[in-house]
Amino acid sequence: MSRSALVGNVTAMLEDAGFVVSERCAIRPKSFDVAARRGEEVLLVKILGNIDAFDGHTGAEMRRLGTYLGATPMVIGLRTRDEELKPGVTYFRHGVPVLSPDTAMDLFVEEVPPLIYAAPGGLYVNIDSDVLADAREERDWSLGRLANELGVSRRTVSKYEDGMDASVEVASQLEELFDEPLTAPVDVLDGAEEVREDEPTPEDPEVDPEDEPIVAVLTRVGFDVHPTDRAPFKTVSENERREEEMLTGHSELTKTAEKRARIMSSVGKVTRTRSVYVVERATRESVEGTAIVEESEMENLQEADELRDLIRERADLEGGSA
């Protein structure tokens, strides 16, 4: 299957599941392919045939963007170099959850979350420690008795009841012994914090020297500015009250810039953010909801509200994002 066809299939699946999906980010470099929203669930999705192509730099960018935009970064892919991705299993690459299309369909369309996750050493499941302890005590089994049944140490059983995850094989043994489900699903939409690599959110990249005057203005009027490296926009900015985010682009107003502005608008509608593209000289006031603002106008701004009103006025000319 071509990557374009795969992106189309994943987009269609998300739409069938009730998501509003952004225009594809068909520009390079790009950290994600589409943004998607269903109610309060927001996804930033990278779609790959071979997930080994997903590198640490892109993973770091997606995790940063997920933090700033209140979204779950996710990769949907078909295989690694060595094997097809297994259905019902959550994988991880650089702190980002990875699902096969079938697993994603089960999660989003059928609302059946995965129970298994891959980690160094094999496949694991989350054991519901309270259910396990109750099941053992109801049968009046000691820790030692259960340890003997499983062929593990008493200390290992104690760890299971304290919340340590178990291999698929051990989980299967436990459910057979007690004849009841003991596993808990992987909470993919919360980033699977309990099982993914314990990595802090990566630091922001350095500001592009060409963008420093724009970042300086945004900072001066009260925004926290987060530069990006592989997104279709140059920065994500938050006002001091954290009430809204803003996507910012900056370059000459070329055909490529207009394409970026359209993508920014589409992503902004999904993530509920405003978007503005800063240019030296403007020949129009907006591009499909992304406000076009000249550098000289930015330099004259004194307050964040002035920029917000300017963006809203120009974006609304084309029915921009709310």
C-alpha cells in the first residue's frame, strides 16, 4: 500500500469514528500528518508504512506539540523492518504510542482499547492489582501458593498486587487460574503515561534567527512562545492566562507560504487555535482563516489584545476559526 493510500485510509477511519480531521500536512519537514478532534479528544497523528522511519527528533517535536495543544501524539503504522505490527498491541517509539490501523480502528470505531503493550523484553499487560488481590484472598490463597502456581517468586506476586505489570503469558495464567478478567486496558488517549518510557517533555528548539524579531514582539506583549522545528508553523504561543493558543508562520508571502497558511488554518480549526502568518509585505488580509499581518504591524503592537483583535478581524473576513 502506498503511503498516500494509507493516509487516506486512516483519515477515513477517523472520520467514520466521528473525528473532525484537518487537511493533510503535505509539506516538508513535517512532524505529523493530520490533526483530529472528537469532542475533547485531540490527536496529532503521524502515519507511516514502516515505523522505523519515526526518529527521535520527530518524536520530541510531536510530544512538545501535544503538550502545547492539549493533544495526544500518535503514530499509526503497518510494520517494522522485521515484522507486521500485531493487532491489539500498543507499541512505543521515542515516547509516542504506536498502533496498527486495525488496533486504531478497534480503539476509535469499536471503542475497544488495546490490552497489550510492547516493551523491551516482550509483550506486557496492565494487571488490575486490586482485582488480583481480591481474587486471591477470596480463594484463601497465600502469596506463596499463587507464586507456586505461576512458577515465580513470592516477591514477584507481591509486586503484581502492588501494580507491576505482567507478561502476556503470566496474565493468561492468572486469568485461567481465577477464571475472571484481571487486565486493564492501555490508556492510549492519555499518552499511556503508566507504561511508556519515562521521558520528560523535550526542551524547545532554538529560535530561527530570522524569526527572532517576531518572537521578541510576541514575548513583549505577553505570550509564552514555543518555537517548532518540523511543524507547518514556526511557533505555538500561549497568552499569560493560558486561555488560548496561537499558531504563527513567518516568511515571504509565496505560494508555498499560502499553502502553509491554509494548513495552519485547518489545523487551527481542529485544535481550536488562532493562526497568523507574518510577512514583510501583504497582498491580502487572510488565507482561509489565517490572518496575514505585516512585520511593521507586529512591531507596533503594545498588547496581546491588539494582536488578538487584528487576527480575529482579518480571519473573520473568510469565516476563520472560532
